[in-house]
Amino acid sequence: MEKYKYQVDRTNKFKKEFKKMQKRPEYDYEEFEFVVKTLRKGEQLPAKYHNHLLEPKSERCLGMPYKK
């Protein structure tokens, strides 16, 4: 079993967004799983994913300052 630096909190918001995402025609489970595992390991995402904060005032640090 792999050791992860972070764990995923499946909040109600996450569950709703995940359900919506699954209905999209471009949804790819393997790609989603790759991104989640990469983030859980604490690794940097490849440039193709345009690493960014989803919520601007988030406490999560990606080396980017918050700008309004």
C-alpha cells in the first residue's frame, strides 16, 4: 500500500462536484486518479494541468500569492 502525505476529505461539495464531473463527456477516470494520487503524494503536477488554487483565499500554498 502506498504512503500518502495528504488525504482527501470528501466533503458534500466535493461529492456534488465529482458527480457533475462524471457526467461530462471529457471525463477520464484514469486521468483524474493520476491527478489525485499525485496531489496526495505532495508532488508537483505536470504543466499540462495548470496548477492553480481553486479558491483564492485558500490556506493551501502553491507558491503563489493571493491577488484580488
